Amino acid sequence: MPLPDIDLVYTFVDGADPVHAAKLAATRRKLCAGGGTAIPEVRPTWYRHVSEITYSVRSAIKYLPWLRTIFIVTDRQIPPVDAALIASGKVRIIDHSEIIPEHCLPVFDATIIESFLHRIPGLSGYFLYNNDDMLFGGPMGPEEFIASSGGELRLRLMTQPGILRAGIALASKLTPSFMPRANTFTSGIANACRILRQRPGLAWSEIVYPRHFTHVYRTATAHRIEEELGDLLEEARGQHLRSHRQIAWIALAYSLEAHWHGAERCARPRADRLFLDFERHRSAGETARAWRRLELSRARFLCFNNIPVGQADRLEQIMRRRGLGDPLASGT
């Protein structure tokens, strides 16, 4: 069975945009004035970028030339992508208002935005999803993400067990308040686990969520989730910001994809993926070693979180050495 057309979707935000910053501040004031559940503190690094998406899109076109269209979902912003790619139609900018209902806007939480990506007009039946700090490091074909067997198409999913995050969230509730608390990401996974256990009745062994690299989704699965669990999603989708009440769409989508369609769980070699979080590096030496790893890595799936704004030039140097420094004239 031939493999279908596959699109790639990104989410992007520029936290330095004064319009975005003012909208975020106004939303926080409104939610805080309304009382109720405490609003988690907003960290500037959540919305910061150093043009990672510029190089990520170039890497996608270089190493995944079979991609049909690249969509970038953003809130009235123009991401720093090569202009020729937008002009040619290879890259299309999708505003939040095109896919997210007005009563849910504005949205500053990727978990909420991810639950609406399948509504992108003209989106292919199968699509990849990247945060803007994910990069492709080498050639790969569509069979890396979708397997054709016996006349059926099955997604190939890199997963982690949901029970681990659910356990952390439970322990957080049971420990004294002065102890470290589960973050909103962990709470979102735990909330998704609760729903999956109750409504579809999945076993703990069936509940998974994706590793923090490129995701793959079936559009029909997303629509079915909306049909069957839409009532449970409604409140979480209206939170606007990250919160401990959020529901991890990625856990719902991966778990139910496997449950409904028998997805293939693939364990990629550790050498094929590289994850770097620059916020964790406490010394100049640690940061230098991280940059060196990124420069020399042969991993095909890369993710680099929280690059300091002051080191944007260093990123540009390394991307140039990796063959991603020059603007692309077209998507072919």
C-alpha cells in the first residue's frame, strides 16, 4: 500500500513581540481577578526564541523532501522563515483564529493549541508535528513515521509510559506543601491518564505519551477524540494559560491511536536522538560541551530547549556548519 501525503506542522511564538506580551499580561490579570485556581507563574523562556524555527524548517526541506506542505501555527505573528518558502506556498502560516474557537482565545499554552492542529484547513490525513526547537539531523523517509502492512497504515510512535507521570503527580499531592510540586506538563499527563482510564477504559499499559521529538498523528484519530471526549476537553481548552487542570492532548492522541489502530511502538537507538536543555547547564563549561554535542551529533532527531538569547550567534555558527546556514530559494 503506497504511503499517503504527509504534512509537517509547527507551533511558534515570539515572546519579544510587544503585542503578544501585552496580550499575555492582560490575560493573566483577567484570570487572576477571577479568583479560583492559582495561575502558575509564567517563565519567559516558554515564549523566547532565537530563530530555531529558521533552521528547523530548512532541515525539514533538506532531509524530508517528500513532505507536502509545512504549516506554522502562530498568533498574528510572522515567524523567521525564509521568505521564498512562504511565497512559493511550501510554508503556510496559520493563525490561531483559523482553528481555535473565539471563546478559547487568546491561547498561550501549547497543550491547548495542539488539541486544535487537526483543524488546519487542507491538512493531510497524516501529519508530523514539531515544536520550533526540534530539528532533523539527517535523511529519513516517510516509512520512519508510518508503516504499511497488510493493506493498513500504522503509525510508528516513540512513546513513554504515562503511569510514570501519573505517579509523580500523585506523590506531589500527598507530600507536604514545602516539597517540590509536579509541573503543569506532568499534571496534564496525569489528567489525561485519568480520562483514558475512565472513559475508554484503557489499561495502564496502554497509556503512553510521545518522547520530546517529532510526533506523528492521524487526522481522523484527532477528530474522533474530539467527538468522543469533547465534553471533557472543553474546560481545559478554555484555560488560556498553562495550568494544573490542563489535559495533555499528546497522551490522548498517542494512547488512542494505538488502541484504535494498533500503532507500532518504535524504540529508536539513543544515538539517533539528542535532547539538550540549556537551562540546566550551570557553568560555561557545561554549556560549551552542549554546543559541541550539537555540532558533532549524528542523531537524526534533535531538540534544543532554552537557548539563551545571548548565544543566538553560536547557534547560527553551528547551523551553518551543519549546512543549514543559507536561505532556501524554494521548497524543492
